[in-house]
Amino acid sequence: MLFKLFGNLEGINEFLSLIGTLLIISVIHYYYKYFTRINPLPGPFPFPFVGNLPQLVWHRGNLKDYLELNHKKYGDIIDICLPQRSISLGRAEYIEKFLIPSTKNLNITRTPRFNVFDDLGITGKGIVVNQHYKSWRYNRQFFTQAFLNPKFNHKAIEWINRLFDELESYWNKLYLKEEIIKENKNILDFFPWLNQFTNDMIIELITGERSYSMASLFNTLSDEKAEHHLAITEDSVKLVCAIRKYNTRLPWFELVPPFLRHYVPYFKNISDDTINNVKYLHKRLDAIIKRRRQEIENTPLDEPLQSDMLTSVITASTSRDFNRIKTVGGEILRPMTDDEICFVMIDGFLAGTDTTANMISFIVYYLAHNPVVKMKMFEEIDRRFQGDTTRPITEDDLRSLKYCEAIIKEVARIFPVFHSFGRVINKPEEIAGYRWPTGTYFRINADAVHGNKNHWEEADKFNPDRWLNEGFEPKKYSFIMFGGGPRLCPGRKLAMIELVGLMALLFRKYEIDLVDMKAPLKTTSLAIVYYSLHKLYILSFVCIKNFVIKMSRQDIQEILDILDKTIKTIYPDCIITPVGGYRRGKEFNGDLDVVTNIDLIYKERL
Ligand code: HEM
């Protein structure tokens, strides 16, 4: 009918005026709907059809920054259209209904578009983007059982030690040779190393097979090659690249409308490439699953099996399962199929690599900017390891490092990796004092909740000590580093093992500084906050040689006072802020290198 109408038009002018009229009607319709929307809330004014996407693009696509700006401007509950309407919530009381840890809490849907991943063939599969309640619950049950197994945690601690040894062997060759340190060339790009570390770690824990992405990074930076066979290294890099592509393309798929993906060549090429990538991942993992099934079948019943996630999910609900009869909501669970296993494995990779690698990078950044905190952390780590920088770390070590744990929580509070996550209500609900219809899309803004002055004393201050104050308990739902409710992060235990473990292994031996202390913490973010893709923070390393300078907080304060007085005799109006701070280590022979102002004064006092 539309073609007939166009056919009857005479001349280009009539055609253009028809298009113009249709456009004006659509714009009027768009704004009519906008101005008559239910529960109008403050928020940035949307453009027709694309909502606030242009403003987001103006903010270089950084959703974290854009939401933060709008919460500051409009308050704890705001309207944002990206391009659909979503209600961003920045207050603990407002998010309670989503985060109640009860089986009756059915608010588990993350995005309002149910079929957004149809083209990728992952609708109703896995956990992270699964919107189908039944299959999500089934998959999650198996995933959680595998991750909560104590044997799995032991394996995680064993592998963090082994992989850190491997990482150090590369760093020793690249950055820590004496001549390199002398020439001040002990500078490295921290994030890629930690990212490859977490890739190798999660692939080992999930598949029980080795991955060599750290080796590959070493090969690209050094003339000498890693010990592992080149073909094996390159092959494992293919898997890591496919996982990375999957991670970055999911938010892209969610944002780019199907019309563009199907018909506009540029978008279609990316879309096809993403679809092929999922097929590659599927094929690759399917081969691993089949191999493992065979190995399990060939293992006598009385012999132990590996403790990786794959073995656990293959054997769950079979005769090899300890806890054979598993039920969810009274229903007995059948064993998982290869296809189901494949997608829960992909989700383990998706959720368990960049999150941890980004977190540890943020931790290093905040420590570099907070010398007193860093010093207290050194004190705790040194007390525990007593100068032993080589023994493997243990579960007891991790349990004892309470200040490290407080630092992790405080970094997660002030700069959460997941700055916001979605929920869609599946029945009419009252949220934040308004009544909302089924299908309303909410954004739980962890960033805003964590920085809300109603919940946190000195919310903007980086203060890990708050977590150790006697009787301190954050207000309910005001700390949501791992989300909450039925969709609470099932990898949280592993994440903490990795983070505390990495802090202990790194800082019992190395001093890490930012090369450019003035550079802000730049990140990119759609779903999660990423260290920016550009090389940003280059960190220098100084190897510790079994000597630890102990300074108490009073010492530091005294030093600062002396510094203050000395400098003020020359520059009376200056304000002194410690930036570099306490540097531990360096071979101590009474002639401490001048590395920061604090060190300088320390030397003078000596
Ligand atoms: C510092 C590290 C990590 C942080 C900050 C983090 C945080 C989160 C957050 C905020 C969510 C969303 C929760 C919600 O919607 O309520 C989530 C979900 C999830 N996380 Fe983590 N996570 C981390 C590490 C891990 C690790 C190591 C794994 C395991 C491989 C993992 C597996 C998952 C999975 C499978 C989900 C989806 C759960 C579901 O949809 O039911 N995460 N995580």
C-alpha cells in the first residue's frame, strides 16, 4: 500500500513533503508519548527516536560518566532513554525489591528486549544474558555448585600461585634485570598482563586445560620466546581472542538496532563476524567437553576426578555426583547436555576475566594515590609473610589479610567495575514510591548508591579503614559490588581469592607506582567499566631485596610536618600533598634513594 502511495506521487517535491509530514507526525508522536509517560521523572531531555544516545556519544560513549553526571544533576531517581526509557536508581531503599535474597524474588530479567540476542543463537542459554527464568535457574544451579565446591577453591589457590610464578618469570626477563632497573626501563603496561593472567586462570579453572596467553604476550614483547610450544601458545590465544570478542560484542548487539545489523553493510559485517565468533567458540568448547566426557568415562568410579568446573557440571546429577539428587523448586534436575554446558562455560569466561583484571588495576591505581593506605597494607602483608617472598600463598594467608580485603571493598565502593546493572519488573510493582507497570526497565546504579551521602559518611573519601571500624556494617543494599538477589554474582568467592591473592603476591615483593601520577583514572564503559583500551598506566617496578622499612602513621605525620616546615621556608604559600609516598624496599645501606618527598625527609631524619 505504501508503494502504491509512492507510485502515485508526482515529482520529487511531493515525495519529500510526504516524507517530511511522516517525520513530523512521528516526532510529535514520540514527544506526545514522552510528555504523557507514566511517572515522569527528571532526567536529560531525549532526542526523537534515539533518546539520550547522542548525549552518551558526546560523553565518548562512557555510560558510567554519563549516568554519574545526570545523578548529580537530577537526584537519586532519574529518567534516561538509551534509546528505551529506563529508570536509574541511586539509593539503597529504591533497589530493595530487586535485591531481596529470596526464591520468591522473580525480578530476574536484565534487559527489556527479550529477543535481542536471537541472531547469536544464545537466547535462553547460559546465565548472564539468559532471560528465561526456567533455563537460567537450571544453569545457575549447576554453575553455583561447581564454584562453591571447596575443592574448586583449593584449585584456585594452587593456580594463582603457579600462574603468578609464570608471570614473574616473564617480568624477570623483561623488566627486572639489574641493568634494566639501572636504566629506569622497568616500566610496563600493567593491565594487559593482568588481563592475560585472569584469562589463563579462568580457562584453567573452567576447562581444566592450560591456556598460554601470558606466554603469548611475552613472545610479542621479547626476542626470547616462552618455553611453551609456539603452536600451542598461538592456539590458546585464538580462544582468548574469541572470548574477548564475545565480551565486547554483547553490549554492541544490545545497542545496535536489528535493522542496521541486518541491512546496513558496515553493521552487518560486524554482526556476521560476531555470529561466526559464537559458532567458533561453540565448536571449540564442544570438542573440549566431548574429550572430558570420554576421560571421565575411562576413570574408574573409585578414582578422584579433576576439580575444574567442566568436570563438575558434566558429572552433576549423575552417578558420579556426591549430591546426586538435586532439585530446584521441587523439580529433580537432569544432567546437563553438551550445549548447555558450552554456554555456562562461555559465561564463566565472560564474567570472570575482565572483572577481576580491571579491579586489580583500579586497586593499584588507588594505592598509588593513597600512600598511607599503601603503607598500612605493606605492614599487614609484611607481618604475615615476614619477608618470605617466595613461599606459595595459602587459604589461611588470604583469610588473615583483612586490610587487603577492606581495600578491595573500598575500591569497589568508590569505583565499581559494574557501575550499573539492569532489572525489568515482571508484574506491576511499587518502586521508589511510584507504581510501575509490568515491563518497566530499571537500572540499578551501583556507582550512585555507593557514593550516596545518605548511606556513607564522607562518601567521596577513599577510606578502607571504614570497613574495619568496630561494629561497622554498611546500610542494607548500599554496597552492591557483586549485585544481589537471585542474580547475585556466583563467582564472588573466586573473585575475592584472586584479588586478595594477587595483592599478597604482588605487594609482598614489589613496589608498584604509576609513571604518571597526574593522569586521571581513565576508563571506557558500557556494561562494565574497562580500563581504557589505550595504553594508559605504565607502572614501574622495584624489586624488594629482603628489607622492609617500617613506618608508623605517626612517623608519616612527623615526616609530613617536617616537610611542611622545610618547604614553607622557601615557598611560604605552598600547600603540600603527599603524592608518591612511602617506598618500601630498595637495598638499604643508610643511603636511601630519593624517590619521593617523603623518602627525602626520611633520609634527612636519619
Ligand atoms: C571483581 C570481580 C567481580 C565483580 C565485581 C563481579 C560483579 C558482578 C555483578 C555486579 C554481577 C551482577 C549481579 C546482579 O545482577 O545482581 C555479576 C554477575 C555474574 N558474575 Fe560476577 N563479578 C566478579 C567476578 C566474577 C567471577 C570471577 C565469576 C566467575 C567466573 C563471575 C560470574 C558471574 C556470573 C555467572 C554472573 C551472572 C549471574 C546471573 O545472571 O545469575 N563473576 N558479577
